[in-house]
Amino acid sequence: MGLQRHAIIAPILIFALTAGCGSGELGGGMHDSDAAAGGGDLVAPGDVAGTQQSDGGAPAPLDGTLSAADAGGGEDAAPATDGAPPAPDSSPAGADSGADSTPPSASNLAFEEQNGRVVVEAEHFFENDANGKPRQWYVWKPGAAGVKPDPDPEHTAGASGGSYIEGLPDTRVTASDTLTSGVNFFGNGGQGPIVRYRVWFNQTGRYYVRARAYSTGAEDNGIHVGIDGTWPASGERIQWCSGKNQWTWSGAQRTAANHCGEADKIYLDVTSKGLHVIAFSMREDGFELDRFVLTIDKAFNPSGAGPAESATRKP
Ligand SMILES: [Ca+2]
Ligand SMILES: [Ca+2]
Ligand SMILES: [Ca+2]
């Protein structure tokens, strides 16, 4: 219970999650400190696994309900469906207002890119896929119970829409904790649990990715991004080093030359107009994602909560 009670019990924006809520993972092993991420074997037996998600008794569980879609995927998943699917809502969520728009998960609605930019709340994915791993993306809302183990409290207070997603449980908190590839660390895009978003592009081009995350340590600060089921090298290892203990934007890529990330190296090439699926996959457990922006303007770097969320449309 620790977590939940800290939060501002303000409006319990429970937008019934439906199809998916999960949160995810942060996978990355080799981070700052990390030791080797190597391809280890999936050790971590049962302890870890998503088993924790539904710890009985806990009040208001993180609504990490798995999306019906991926229910079959991971063993861990035991969906805790709590609620009926929300009605699709195209109204953009207020950027900093704390307003919460209904996730378009129950429909085919896609966030629409306009003027070279699209902004999406991380909690508004249409699909939450554990990808067969003992980690899962969960949606945080004020007062949620959380999933253990997880060393830090919730951070809904400063999150846009009062909500964000996190990869849990988090068993690798410091570099001294065991790194188990495939369990609490996923070195490449697409290996770990995935959350997917529908985006409609009106123009093709190279879109730079800026994501807003909350890192409290050295093993919860990396994630991968991909498009249409592919995980290009330019989408691997988005990294956060500075801006600890607060919501911070990054579009930097962790490289051998700079473990803290090289600016503007994270991007996705959109080669056709229309509907595409943007996805984030866990690199390190304990990673927290609030929202993301795709922009053709390389010089654009969001501040604060960033621009208002993009409107949705039918594909
Ligand atoms: Ca945490
Ligand atoms: Ca971790
Ligand atoms: Ca958010």
C-alpha cells in the first residue's frame, strides 16, 4: 500500500481500462552502470514474474489490466479486468491540465499527425503485449496499489493526464542487482513487453522521437521505440541520465561512445501516409513513460508536460 497512499488522491481518473493497460518495462540492461547485458538466459524463476501483479488484497490495483488482445501471450498476464471498455473519445487531453482523455483502445481511432507533429499519452495505447515475458506495462493512476517489487512510489502528480505506464515488477534497481536478460533487461527493441499506438500520418518523413520519463536510478532509464512491427537501430536505447527524480524529456540514444545518450539520434522514418503503429518495448524494468512526441522538426524539444495530446481520427 505504500504507493498508493502517497499519491494525490485527487480525482481518481479511472477511465476504465479496457483493452489495455499495462505498463511496461524498461528494459535495458546496459546502462550507465550496468554490467553486462549479455544475452543471458532467462533465469529468474518464478519469483519475478508477473505473478505479483495481482497480489491479493491490495487496494485499487494498478490497472494494468492486460489487453484482451494479448491475454494469451504471457504467462504472467492474468488480466485483472476491471471495467468496461471506455468509449472512444477524440478530445485531446490537456497537456498539463491533468485532464485525461479516454484511450482509443476500444476502437480503431488513431492519433493524427498534423504540421509535422503528433503527441500521445503513453497510457493511451491500443494494445499491451507482455510478449511472453515476466514483465508487463501497467498504467498508473492516483491511488493505484502498484505491483511489487517496486522500490519507488508513484509519480502521477507530475504526469500529464495524471497517468503514465511503468514496466513492473522492478527487480533490478541498482547495478548490484542481478541483470537477467529476458526478464529484467531487454537489450534490443521488440524483445521485451510492448505497448502499441495507432498514429495517422499526413506527411512522410523522418520523425524524431521525444519521450517523457521519470527515472530514479541507473537501471530504470532506457526504452526502445519501433514502427509497424520493426525495431530499427535508430529506435533502440532511448536514454535518460540527467533530470533524475522528475519528469524529463529525452530523444537521445545510448551509444558505446556516450552511455548517457547522443541527442537527436532516436528517430523513425515514415515512408507512407496513413495509418502506422508506433510501439515502445521495454529495455529496463521500472521504466516510467508519461507521453511521447514524434516531430519532423529536429530542433523541437518539449518543455514541461509538452504540447496537448493530438486529436484522434478514424483511419
Ligand atoms: Ca517504480
Ligand atoms: Ca530496473
Ligand atoms: Ca501521461
